[in-house]
Amino acid sequence: MRFEFHEEAFEEYNHAASYYAGLGEGIWLRFVDAVEQTIDLILQHPMAGRVILGDVRRCLTSAFPYGIFYTIEPDHILIAAVAHHSREPFYWRGRIG
């Protein structure tokens, strides 16, 4: 199965990676690796994520305070948000069609 980022989710991901790049050598690489590992887990086991709202599921990253919010579409996984745990809940709701 393949995945796609919602445009705003991709921006969140890039913004977070940029933030971690400013914290020191290699931290952003660990963040990117954690997100990629989480996406791989979602692709292997799409139903394993906790149902959050309707058909939106969440899978948490390891070592970083982020969750990947996604839906299972007929031919792909749609990543709706790469959200820090301290963000306002459900801010991403308008991204789901």
C-alpha cells in the first residue's frame, strides 16, 4: 500500500524537521527516522492505529511527542496530520473529506 500526505500535514512535517534541525546535530535525522518508521508501521498494519474520530486513526512516533493522524482510503493511506501532542485537539478535522 502507498501513502500520501495532505498538503498541510506535509508542511507540519517539514516545519517540525526544521525545528529539530536547529536543536543540534543529528536530531532532525532521528525525528525523520521516527516519523518514517511510524509511517512504515501504519502501511504494514493500517488497522492498528487507535481510532480517534470517525475513520481517523492515530499512531504515535517513538521518542518524539508526535502523532500521525491518518485515514485508510481504498488505494492508499492519507496522512492528515503530523501533530505535536501539545497542539489543539482536532485542529486537522477540516482536512478530512
